[in-house]
Amino acid sequence: MELEIEAEAFDLDLTLSPSFVSSLYRRAGPKRWVKIAGLLGGDLELEQRGEVLRVKSDANFGEEELLRIASLETGLWHEPYEEGLGSLPGSAKPILEALGGAYAGVRLPIAPHDFDRLLIAVALSKRADYEGRVLAWCRAIWEGYGGDIRRISSAPLSELRGISPSYQVLGLRRTLSSLLELGGRLPRAIVERFGAPEGSIANYLLGLPPELARIALISGCWGIGPKTADSIILSAFKAPRFIPCDSHLRSVALRLGLAGEGLRMPRADLCSKFICDPSPQGSYGIDPCPGLASCLRGGLAWLGDLGGWFQTLAYIHGRAHCRALRPRCRECPIEGLCPTPAPRRPS
């Protein structure tokens, strides 16, 4: 079956490359990706031609279901984020317009049906080069274990060392073991409102509001902190407001004047107990975080549904130009709008 989806203001390569959904794909050429793992792995091909996305699959799926999966995994489930820039404060709007123009067509892919594999990819990415190492580790795990979290959680360490002796790969076993035992570690407020897990942990988490799934992951899973949890949520839920925060994002946000000085990284001890949304209707019976005003995540909450989009642009821009060390300011496509002076070249 072949389908075509309108893809105006969209770039398949810029969208998939920085996303954890790309761990399920192989890039087969410019704006052409083939799925290799997960649902429809080995039987889904995406190719963009101009403003049309071509979807090809020989699987026994109905047209509507295939369209739904392709829309989720390409981020086309959401309208262009550039359309939401009009609601931003005046000082931030031109900067984000320029950043969005420099990397036009970025969307946020999600694959809730491949939740377990996405969690594995995110867990492996801690302090590791995504394209250089994480993708290779993921593909070895897909080939060896099929993404089965029970098999990985009980795999001998000698087997995992065959993939890599890195702490990311060896620690994956403990992370997945704690995920399987998550039901016994859930906060009481979540269990009282939504019950205890029965059956698939992935389905249980996907059935929670994303704010509560975040708390459940941070409080109940070894090795999953605020950034990891936010990356999982951003990759599996329709929750574009989630912002995975790290020192790189803080550096870019500060240089562009989008976040205030002195904001701290999200703290696991607070994120595991409190909710970021201070409004009563978004609290789900859990107290708002007392550290929200001093937290980078809270300091960028004004972005709303543009939060995850900005984080992705910051990742792309940071790799290309706005590096923590030796930034390429004179080659930067938005240099004229950046409020931070470019560093002087050595004489």
C-alpha cells in the first residue's frame, strides 16, 4: 500500500534525525527513511518529495491505521509549530522566528506503540553521542533481543558487554528491571486516582496524564531522572510542552536571552514528588513544585506547546553553531538577533 500525506512546512530529515524515534529507522537517502524495528519494522518506508510525504508498506494494515502511524512517527500529527509564534512575548518572538526559519520544518515525532524501545533508546543516551554510539547500541539490542525488556533485564552481563562495556548498556538491565517492578513504587496519589498497573507497564504509563507518567518514571525507575523522563514523554505522548533540560539547552537559552540567569537544572528529588503545573486543575492532587521559580524547566514554561520544538531547535543549533566551547558565532544564521556578543578571535 502506498499513501501520500500533505507535508507543507515540513522537513523529514530535520524532524527524524534529532528524535529518539530515529532509533527505529535507518536513513536510506536524502529525506528517505526505512523502519527497521518496532511496529512495522522492516515494512515501512517514508520518503518526502517536495511538500508530499510518501508512505509505503506491504503490511496488512488498513489505510486509516497506516496513515495514523505515519502521522505520529513523522510529527505530522501536529500543525507547524511556527504557527504558534504569534502568542509569544515580543522580545522572544523574532529570535524564535529566526531560529525556526534557519531550521524550517521541524516537527516532534512520537511512537507510543513502541514505548519500550523508545525508553531503551533514551536510557542509553545519557552522556553518550547519539549518532555515534547510541544508534549502534540500539540496533545491536533490536537484533539481539527484539526490544523485549524482560529478556534484556535478565540478560547476562557478559552478553551486554558484547554490545558495549559502557555503563549505559550495562546499566540498562537495572533500569528495565525497575521498570517491570514499577507498580510497587508508584506514589499513592497516582494509585488512588488511576489504580495499580495490570498487565503492560507501557500501556499503564501511556494511560496516565503525561505529568503523572513523568513522576512515576522518576520516582520508580532506577537511572531515570528529569531529563530522561521528559525525553521519554516527548517521544511517546502528545505533549509538546515537555522540555528535556540539560546544560546544553541552558547554554543556548541563556545566550539567546530566553531564560534568566541563575536557573537550576530540574532536581530529581523534587521532580519525583511534585508537579510542575502550579494551577489547581493541573495538579491531580499533587502539590506544585516549590522549586519551580528557580528551575530551568519552569523558567521556559512560558513557551507552552512550543517547548519541545524549541528544545529540538536548540539541539540542532547547538550542534551546528552554538557550541558550549568555541561557538561558531560568525557563521551563525541568527547572529544579528543574538543578544550575546560573539567571542573575539585570538589575535
